[in-house]
Amino acid sequence: MQAFTVLRGVAAPLDRDDVDTDAIIPKQFMKSVERTGFGPNLFDAWRYLDIGEPGMDHAARPRNPEFVLNDRRYAQASILLGRRNFGCGSSREHAPWALLQAGFRVVIAASFADIFMGNCYKNGLLAVPLGVEAMDRLFAAAGGPEPLLLEVDLRAQTVTGAGIAERFAISPFVRENLLAGKDDIALSLAHASDIAAFEARRHARYPWLARALAL
């Protein structure tokens, strides 16, 4: 997992409440458990005017000119602004995969669905809850003629830019893992020697168990 320290980037304003995971990555694209290939289908039903299916040539598909991420100002956006209850709906981990693969490293919203937020942190996507009033200020700043540039500093737990300075809360455990770039697998592998020693003791004490598991 890529470590997160400080990100400076363009913020794209997705001004909607209750953005659910089926909107983030529709169900028909969840046939793969590989963590690749989901970026072009991020917000597929909103981004395109036709019905998306796996394997389509996305370059040839008609785009919705009213959808914010089709605005050229946000072509290189790495920060997504949201409203209340972002990531609600099903618990699909494909949602943060799609956001990451589309180039986003941070989602800032008034509130998040708990499971979605956990899935973000486990994949190196920083979910930043700021509250309604703070988000109102960010959306107002993002509504100008020029893209909103923000700096998100995880160590300092701050979001700054365009005269805005906000602090955000995050679990110290999650924060340290993101700073170090450690996901759940990396945390387990840190105890590899202890795991190997346990398996050796178990094999010595219950040799029949290995034979039973091999059947």
C-alpha cells in the first residue's frame, strides 16, 4: 500500500448527498476480484450517457457533459469533495479501488458510511470527515472559475487552501498505518516469525493434523 503523508492537488466538487457504492462502481463491473481496471468505470452511470458493460471501449462512449468529472478543469483531480453519507450502500471494496485507480487519493466529505471509510483506509485512500459547515466553505471555493487547489497533510491532520484551514479527526492507529503505508497484510507479515514458530509447534504437537488437512 502506498504511504500517505502530504497531498497537494485539485479538488473536484461532487455536490451530492448519499453517494452510494453502486454509483461509485456499478455492480456489473464487480466480476473481477483483481484490484485493477475499475478506474474508467468510476461513477459510470453518471459519467456516460449509455449503459456501461465490462469490456467496452470507454474512449468511444458518449460522455455526460453535465457530470463534474467530465469537466476538463478536474481532469487531473486527486481530491474529491462530497456531502453527507458518502459511500453508503453495499460494502463493496471495489468502490475505493475505483476511486484510487481513477487518480483520487483523498475524499473529503461531511460524513461517511462506516464500512466504506474502513475500506478506504485499508487501501490507502484517505477519507477526511470535515462536517457540513466546512464542506460548505470548500464547495463555495470550488465553485469559482479556477480549480480549487488544496493541501491535505495527514501528519498535521489539516486541509488547507484558498484561505481555508481545517483540522480533521482520524484514529491514531489508522493514521500511523497510512503514514507507514501498511495495510492489514503488512501488519500480519510483521509477525511472520511468530506465525512460523506457532505453526512449527502445532505441527510437532499435532502431526496428524497436517495429514488430515492434506486430504
